[in-house]
Amino acid sequence: MSSPKSSGINNEQNAQYLQAMGIQSWALRAQPLTNVVEEAVEGVVEDTVSLVTENAVSAEVAEVMVDAAEHGVTPATSDVDVTVDVSQLDWPALQSMVSSCTACALHESRTNTVFGVGDHQAQVMVIGEAPGADEDQQGEPFVGPAGQLLNNMLLAIGYKREQVYIANILKCRPPGNRDPQPEEVSQCESYLQRQIAMVKPKVILAVGRIAAHNLMKVETPIGKMRGKQYQYGDTPVVVTYHPAYLLRKPSEKAKSWDDLRLAMSIIHAADESKTNKDTS
Ligand code: URA
């Protein structure tokens, strides 16, 4: 376990944080749940027009896309003969595309897509598995009991929920909360990749086995992955236990606290190195 100093957290804060997390309960105080970040529909038409222009699609396709954008949706890619380059989309266009995605069978059983929520310039990006029943109903990630614990874990390292960005490997709920299937993960992957590329977090916190395995493309048991730094491209990744697992096994919270401190130490090291570069 790194010292509080090396993680940029002093002893007093450390004691406060440990107390705040309870280690036993993570019970800090009830946090009001934030609403889904409503991306302004305004501008979607404009974004779609420029997307269409950039991709040089036919006038017919452009008409379909503009019409859909005016009605607040982007047509499913299967409805039009066009390949959208997801890596070029901005936030409203990406969210619109996700909300009308029919790329895998999960769209048939979902109530809502669960795009992601939080600060588009967050230092920390949390990546979970997939929406559960509560998330499917509300269209926002981590709103159930596991989400409440996640909020408290984040507060313990000094971040309110709305100061981080939260997303999942999948944007739609797998029926009965079964594990995501490889086909579903691969159809959804470009959306998450684009979110990561736009947020540019200083660290990704992958919570749970499914997030860790699908992000890092490994099958190492999570107990062996946690406590280490991985890389997703240029972005450092820290793996920790899923809050739903911590609710079932509170004795593992102390390990998760170590993982959170590792994530913080990575952020502080990056900040220090930037300061050193700027002043040299
Ligand atoms: N579990 C997850 O992994 N993600 C959610 O959004 C909710 C529960």
C-alpha cells in the first residue's frame, strides 16, 4: 500500500477518508442521484450535416439523417447504407447514434440505452460492466445500490459523482443481468472507445471482472489484476472490485481503498510530471 504522501493524500485527509468510507460500510452520506446529463438536441442537425459532408454520403442518406436528427434521433446504421466513422463523432452525435443503435439483439429488450454520465473533461473515468434493471429504467449508469456505493468510493478520493465520467462496457442491459456476450461487446466497443478518446481521463478505473477483461483483453482473475497499473493506449488503468461485489463482500473494501489510492497516485504523478515539464 503506498503512503498517503505518495498518493497526494495527507494523513489528516487519509484518516477522514478512511472514516468516510467506513471501510466496513463505505457509508458517507446519502448523495442525491444526478439526473442523466441531457445533451442538447440543439446542434445535432448541424453535427449531422457536417458528419454527412465529411463522409461524403449520398443526398438520399443525408436527407434521412437530417430528418432523423430533427426528430432527435440518428437512424440506425442498418436503416441507411452508410458507415459512420464513430471515431469522428462529437458528444451529441455519439449519444444520438447510441440511442438508436440496433447493432446487437440487446436493443430488442432494452427500455433505455445507458450512454454514460458525468464531466466530459473528467480526470477519472469509471468503466463498469453493463446496465442493470435500475439503469435500464432510468437511462443512467450506476443508479442502484452499487451506484450508491460507487458514489461513496469516489467521494472517499475527493470526487463527487458529477466530477468523474461513468460509462459501461455495454450501453444496453443484458436480459436477467447475464454476462455480456463477445458479439455484444464488440458491437458496442467503438462507442466506449470514442467516449474515452473525448474525455481523455488521467486514469480509468475499471470496476469488476467484466470491465477489466474486456478493456484489457485478458482473462486474468481480477484478484491478480487489482493493485497494478495497466495501460489502455496512453491512458493508465487501475482495476478494482465491482461495488456490487463489495456490497456482498465488505471485507474486500480495504483492497478497493488501496486501488483507489493507486489511481490517485497515478493522477498526482502525472500532474507533477506536467508541472516539472512546464517549469523546466
Ligand atoms: N453495474 C454496472 O457495471 N454498471 C451499471 O451501470 C450498473 C451496475
